[in-house]
Amino acid sequence: MSELFSVDAWEKVWHYRSTFFLGLGNTVKTAFFGVLLAFVLGILFGLMATSSKKGLRWISRIYVEVIQNTPVILQMCFLYYALAFSNHSVSIIVTGILSLGIYHGAYMAEVIRAGIESIPKGQFEAAQSQGFGYIGRMYYIILPQSIKIILPPMVNQIVNLTKNTSCLYIVGGADLISLTYSFVTGVNTGGAYAPAYLVSGLLFFVICFPLSMIAGKWENALKKRERTMVTQQQKGEVNAT
Amino acid sequence: MIKMENVNKYFGDLHVLKDVNLEVKEGEKLVIIGPSGSGKSTTVRCMNYLEEPTSGRVYIDGKEITSHNKTHINREAMSMVFQQFNLYPHMTVLKNLTLAPMKLHHKTKQEAEELAYHYLDVVGLRDKANVYPTTLSGGQQQRIAIARALCAQSKIILFDEPTSALDPETIQEVLDVMIRLAKENITMVVVTHEMGFARQVADRVVFMADGQIIEEGTPEHFFENPENERVKQFLGKIIRS
């Protein structure tokens, strides 16, 4: 721990700061597109899971179970090396986007399924009886109501995905954690373990914490709106009696 | 206007509709009565294909309704009022009323709102346009649900036990609205336990038991000299209580 207080070690980190920013940039890029992919897959498979068609429900189930019950590191290796050996070598960032998108997509699918299933059947029936097709039902009536149930676990997945970019280390990634590790073990740069990991952790925190904060605030706002609606209702009942 | 031909419906092994044949003429007010579990609700739910008949055919305005055209036929020809109201809780009353006219019937916002205010006047709740449905009493919510059904301006309105979930003191306000509606040239099919309403409004009453139509006739016939023993028993119980 002595290097924690060593001016030399801190200076070294400062001198090579571009390494950390490069890693941060790669992590943010991977996470951003990974989240987009996870989101698309989550919506697609989440909707399939609540479909009236048995075949679609099964496909969704298989995807979710296979992905959730194998390690993400294995999926990354598989994707990276399997593609490499079949001469479809993809860049490390693309590997990250695909593997993390697919992995967290399975979790998002479950989040969206649970959100949709929490809406009473009568809402689907009312929309259907009015003549809304599937997309109209979901878009105008079901999803707006399930958003407050979906939101908190969804942000959780975004934060987890961002942190899981660190798994790319296993395939020699260029993300923040991988570059931090190269830095502390490098011939010229090695040694400054504690400051380097501290900085790296701080950078992760700076991205993930605001996400959690915003989600928390949004969730509270939604809950508060609901509470006001309920209090109005109670007042209404008092007036009625 | 509505024609059911040899309709059978099974829920698993349970045979809930047994070869039901029923015709409703344009502008007719048909009331379906009978003990719980007799298939009354399933009958009206087969009319708009919320339940798909296991066998048999349903025609709306001469056109057979199928799982492919049900959305279209519901949009053009029918509305439904549910026992549990099924208003959209995330929208104000006005939005509840204007959603389908704007999104499905291609009305402008102004046209849709004029229509909404017109029918809010009909149900006597113009002053509730901008509140959320959960702030209203059950009777008020059901009146809004009726206004929402009217906004589709369809020729047929199906009522599935519209007063069964209401507090006794709010039942009459909903029945009053329905009695007023019955003076229009709308085809109404009403599943209800309100015998006073049946007597006052029905052109024809159908009695169902065990998934079959046991007896049908004018309200006078029904309430003064029913033939079937089952009907006598049922009416005896209801009227005594």
C-alpha cells in the first residue's frame, strides 16, 4: 500500500492519463452500443415471452435460459475465438458490444416480460375491444403503464453492463480495466497499483453513479405521481360519503 | 346485426358454451340473464372475439368474425363495457375518450375532444374531463367507460355485467345512463343481474343456464309467466332478495 502515498506513483498515473481516458472511451463506447443492442433484444424477446403464440414463447425462453445460465466470460471467449477461427475475426470492441448486448439482453427480456405481465388482463382486453392491434395496444396502453416497473431493474442492467465491460480483459480487451491492468503490469509503467486502480474505479463510479441517481429520481417521481392520484382518490371517497 | 351459429366454447375440459344459437337485430336491446357460471359473459365475449369459439361461427353485420379480422371489426362495428371498467389509469378521462378516435378513427384532436365532451355530457361528467380515472368512484368510472364506448360511434355496444362491481348506491346512476342510451338506435347486448333494468329496457330477454339458452322472450313473458322451471326458480330467488 505504500505507493498509495508515493508521489512518484501518482505522477506516473498522471503522466499516462491518456491510457485511462482511452480505456474509459472504449468502455463507454462498448457499453453504449451494448446497451442499445440489449435494449432491442430485450424488447423483442420480452414481447415474445408474453406472446399468445407458444413457439415464440419457447424461443424466448431458450434464449433467456441459455444466456442466463452460462458465464458471460465464456460467451465472450466463444464469440471471439469461434469467430476468429472461422475467419470472421471481429474487433475487440465489436466482440464486447455483441457479447454484452446478448448477455444483458436476456436479463432485459425478463425485466420487460415481468413489466408487461404486471398489467391487468382487462387493460389488454379494453384495448382489443376498441380495435387496437398488437402494436397499438403495447405502445399506447401497456408499455406506458409498465415503465415504472421496468425502469429500476433496467437501469440496474445498464450499470451492470457497463461494469461487465471489464470481462473483456479475458480476450485482451482495450476497455478501462484491461488497460489499467496493462498499465500496472507494464515494463515501463508498472508498479503504481493502488493509484491506478483507484483512478480506474473512480472513472467507473463517475459513469455508473449518475445513472443510478437519475433512475432513482425518476422512479420516485413516478411513485409520487401515483401517490397523488391515490390521495385524490381517497379525498374523493371522503367527499362521496 | 349479430348472429351466433352453433357456438361451442371449451376452457380446457370445461364445456362453457353448448351449441349456442342467437341472433340480435339492428337496434335491438337484448338482455342476457342467468345464474353465475352459465356462460353469459362468455357469450358476449365470443361476439367480439375476446374469446375465440372452439367451434361455430359468429357474424357481425353479415360478416364472419375471425381471429384475423377481429381487430378491424371491433374497431368499426363494436364497443364493449366491462365489469371492471378497464379505463386506462395512466391517462386522464379526456385522453381515455380521445385515444381511439384519434389513433384508430383518424379524427383530429379537436374533433375527438368535441366528441368526448359531447358524450361526457351524455353521462353527466363533463367536469371530470381532466382528472385521472382512479380518482373517481366506481359508478363514475363506469359512466366514463360508457362514454368511451360511445366515442367509437359504433352500432353495437356490448355490456358485460356493467353494474356487478359497483357499490349499491352507485348502480342506479349507471343504469340511468344505460336506460337513456336504450332510447337511441344502438344495438345493445347486456349481461346483467338487474331485473328492473331488463324489464324496463329489453326488447327481448335470454335466459342461460349451463352454457345453453334455456328460454327467450319478451320481458312481459319472462317476468309474468315463464315456462321453464329453472327460470321460475331463478327469478323467484332474485326477486325475493
